[in-house]
Amino acid sequence: MFETLRQAGVKVALQTGYAAPVANSIMTGLGWTVGETVDALVTSDTVAASRPAPYLIFHAMETTGVRDVRRVLTAGDTPNDLAAGMNAGACFVVGVTTGSFTRSQLEAEPHTHILDSVAALPALL
């Protein structure tokens, strides 16, 4: 999914509520790298407040050079992820059902789309 999006010219940024040391360890464990797998990694210790504040999304935009929030898709598997996307004013605020929250729990939150897998993101765009 990352490769498909990036080959289409889409900037891909991961944003997480984890601090950089934890996030970097996860990235290393998955064999993912910034610059090759994704364009940016934004961690909670680089912003004033984590989700549901929009700052992780805004910092991801800054890092990737995206200036228009109407061109942003944000995806996550928690109600706080959806709230952050809505608070940021993102064009696409996508809930993904692969986390610990059910489809009905995610559907109860403001969103634009609910998907069963992030693998469906390229088709959405």
C-alpha cells in the first residue's frame, strides 16, 4: 500500500502517539525506513499535544510539504484518530477496523469513510 501510494506521487507520513524511541524501534522491527518505506514519521514527543489534537497531522503536513489540509487523508483505528482528522479539517478521515475498536464503535464517531484494511486506501484516492 505504501509503495502504491508513493509511486502515484502521494506523500505518506506515519504519525503515532508513541515517542520517537518507541516508534523508531517499531519501524526498525518492521524493516520500514523513512525515505524508503514512508516519507515521514511524526511522533507525539514532537508536538504540543497528541490526538485528538490535530498537531500530529499538521506536523506531518509540514514534514512532507503538504500545504492544503483539503488534500490530506488521515487514517487510524481509534476514535481519537478520527477526532484528530476531523479537528485538522482533513478531506478524508478514515477509520480502519483492524485495531481494537469495532466497526460500529468507529462508525459512531465523525468520519468520512470506514475501511476493513489500509490496503484499500489507494482505491479510495
